[in-house]
Amino acid sequence: MPDLFPTIVYSLCFLTSSLCALLLVRNYRTSGARLLLWSALCFLLLAANNLVVIFDMLIVRTVDFRVYRLALSLAAVSVLLFGFIWDTEEE
């Protein structure tokens, strides 16, 4: 029972970031704005990060996934930063 609250929180974080990525991809398809694509990729990586958090904290407690979580977070922020710089230079 004490693991119920963290399970709910981690699952909601994963679902929220996945839904954001899905909505951003859908809007990118209709509008073609590249900033939506970079944002969708960022949220997709953040969803993967949240999935690794679920595995790390709830499912596989014997293995430390901290390096993978940090790498996914860095990749997410890097993709968004690259997208901001890329779109600024072309305008």
C-alpha cells in the first residue's frame, strides 16, 4: 500500500508527457511548424525518461538507472535547444 502513491504519480507523469508528445505531433502534421516537431521530440524523450523512472523506482529496484535517466533528460533538453537555435537561424 505505501507504494501506491509513487506509482500513481510516476504513471501520471509518464501519461502526461506522452499525451503532450502526441498532441504536439498531431499539431505539427496539420501546421508544419518545426518548433512543434522539436517540442514533440523533447516530450517523447521526457516520456521515455519517465518510463525509465518507473522501472528504476518501482519495478527493478536492484539496478540503478540514474545514468540513463540523466542521459534521456539531457537529450530532451538538447533536442529542444537545438530546435530553438535551428529555427532562429533560418528566419
